[in-house]
Amino acid sequence: MWRFWISFNEIRGDSMSSISRQPDKIGYSIKEAIAATSLGRSTLYRYIGEGTLRVVRIGGRTIIPADALHALIAGADE
């Protein structure tokens, strides 16, 4: 989900203004990856178990690097 913050100057169309957004994600939790890909929880865990989807453990969290998630989706048509 992207959150856009628009100032009054941007609504007026001033040339010096810009729409700012949160930085691109570099990693996703399992829950976020499910929402971002529309894949099911079991499907993601199957890909993780098969080694098809790379994950990183940080502390007690499982993080899916954004590039690994993009590669999974890009390769889904193969």
C-alpha cells in the first residue's frame, strides 16, 4: 500500500512541489508478501521450503528480500 502526501502547493500545481511517498520496501514479512503477491500462505511456505523463495532470518523474524519476491513473480510464467 502506498501512502501519498499532497501539499496545498501540489494541489495548486506549483512547479517546485512534488508528491512524496514512502521509500520502496527492501524486505517483506510473510504477511506483507501474501498481500503484495496475492499468493496464499501455504504457497509461500512451500516455495520457501523448496528453496524457490529465498528468505533471511533476522532475530525472530522471517524477511523475504524484495528482489527474491520480484524474481519469484517474474519467473512464475516459466
